[in-house]
Amino acid sequence: MLFGGCLAKIAMVVWNEFRNDARVLKEAETLCAAGHQVTVHALHTPGVTREREVVSCGVQVVRVARSPLWKWRKGGTASAGAAQVRPTASGPIKGVSPARQVLRIVARLWTHGGLVWHMARLHADVVHAHDVNTLPTAWLAAKLSGARLVYDAHEISTSREGYTSFRKLVAVVEKWLMPRADGTITTTEARAKFFARAYGIARPVVLQNRPRRQAVQQSGRIREELALERPWPVVVYQGGVQQGRGLERLARIAADVPGAYFVFIGGGRLEASLRDIAAELGLQDRVRFIPTVALAELPSYTASADIGVQPIENTCLNHYTTDSNKLFEYVQAGLPVVASDLPEIRRVVREHDLGLLVPPGDSAALVAALRELVADADKRRFYAAQSRKAAALLNWESQEHELLALYERVLGDATHSRARAA
């Protein structure tokens, strides 16, 4: 698609290092494949990431250090092999002195200023903000460069785990800036309804957190890597090990589901707590851990499990309205699922008959569902076949046209505006 006779320049911005952000990478790849020039602006950690690089499909990445002092303190940039995957922390940081808080605020403002500067000097046609913590930065960059603004709300951040202290500020930012965006995106129908009602805007385009279509694969990666000796089913949870996701409950109920391995793939603030629970209950042999793995490697791990579990709890509106990327990852891997009975998750699981639903936070129901699938190989095979069938529909490729249609409208509106001005 051409914009004013030339390819459109798109500046995306994320508040992470852009090393394991599957959603942003897929959107950037889709737009790049359509002929646009896409640059993702992200955070730089000297010694870990590169300040500039080109990734899949020619997507360019520009990173800004988190602090003006980090370049000297950490030194250098990472080599190609040095950018190892680290677990990402989530949630509030406690016990920080007021002086340190001030320094962190100053460092953040410096980083946001750097992101604005890089995006503005790109002279992009569209600035695309991923989540609310980049929205003001993207809006300012768009104003400075005369670009259109797209806002991609991955979460409902006014009701989200770890955002309690910022909810009022988030509401003010979104209420002010979301109606000023030229295009909006979110992840589920329920979230689209929320944003439309909360801020009086047209319903955002829904792009679910689906992975790309994957070929069916046979893998023994988890069993080989962890040297699992018994032929028991492997129950896998993959993703951030964070509060509100039912993970401590899952670790504890493993004691009541004999004849199965429970494997957590991913890192986060709860990892130490989960390991302590496994040790306390004497489950170290059956409850196992694999650190965060690279996106390209994850499908082979998932495919080597037998049951995918998503025990997220109904602790906030953000969780209540989620459908979860891991649910779709389990589908692409051909796994039967056990998942919390929340509206958007229920819609997917029931429509495609993918597995068993349990009331969120109900340990007894979770135990019963897992026992049922662990004990019944025929039922596991049935749900696995259903997942493989659904994988042909529940993938990124089947919805990416919605992103392209949004950009066609946003860029078309910009063309008409310039024509009227002329």
C-alpha cells in the first residue's frame, strides 16, 4: 500500500527491550510485509541488547538506554550471542527510598525524551503506541512530526495487577488521549466494549494474541531437558510467573494430582515462591521449572507437553476480560486445555471444544479437571484433535487483514486531510 506515492513510515514504541514481545513483532512483520517501513523503538540495556538492529522481515529496531548513566555503568553493547533471555519482572517494586524514587522518575523522563526524539526525527507517517505507558510519548512524537497516532491497548490498565497505584493516572491519560488517536486496537471483544464505553470512542479493532500458524510437530523437548523418567503426562504452564494467575494454587494442587509432571516455563517475581511450595510439599521431582525461552524455541517446548493449563484468577477487570496468549499457543501446539471459566476464555474453549473449564480460584475443580485428563488418555487425544482442528482458524494469519484495514483507513484519512489543506 502506498501513502502519498511512497511507502508509509511507521514508528512503533514499546516500554520493554523488544526481545520477547510476540504481539508487537507480529504486527511489525505484517506491516513490513505489506510494504511499509517499520521501526520499533524500545529500551536498551547496554551489555544485553543492541542499540540498533534489523530483525525479522526487515523490521528495524532502535533502542534508548533506560538511564543516561547506564552506558558508562554497564559498558558496551551486546554481541549477537549475548542477548540472552532474562525473566521479566512485573508488579510494584517495594522498599525503595524517596531519593531512589526521584532518580527513577528522572531516568524515566530522560528515556521517554530519548524515545520522542528518535521517533520525531524519523518523520513517520504513523506513530503506533503499544500500551498506556508509551501513549503520551507516542502522542507527543506524533504531534512533533505531524504523524497519525495509533494506540494499541494490550491490557485494561485501569484495572490490572500491579497497577493499583497508577489507576487514576492511567484513566486520565487514556481519557484524554484515546479519543485523539486516529486508530485504536485491543485484544478481546470485551475489552473493546470497555474502551468504547469508558472513553466515548468507536469500538477498537480486536486483534487477539494469537501466534502464527504452526506445523504440527512431535517433540520430546521438555522430557529430555528435564530428564523426566516416568511416562506420566506433562501439564504445562507457560508465560510470566506473576500474581493473579493462579500459579501458587497450581503448584499446591499438584500434590493432589498424582501421576503427572507440572512444568512452569517462564520467569517472574513468583518463581522463588513456587519453588518454595514445591520443596515444602516434597514435589521437587514432579513440579519442575524452565526459565524463559526465546520465542522461536517456545513452540517445540509447548508441543512436548500433554496438557496446557491456564488457571488465571478473577482478580481484576483485566483478567476477567482476557483470552490469554497462552491459550492460543496451546491450541497451535495441539494440546487439550484446562482453563479458567472467564467470558472470553469460555467463548474460545466452548466454540472449539478444546478442553475443560473450571471456576477461577476453585482448587477442588482444578484438581478434578486435571485428574480427569491425566487419567483418560482417550479424552486427551480427543481434545488434542480439536485443538489441531481449531489451529487452522485461531492463528495470526487469519486476523492480520484487520490490522492492514485499520492502517489503510488511518493513512487514507491522512491523505484526505493533506489534500484538503492543500
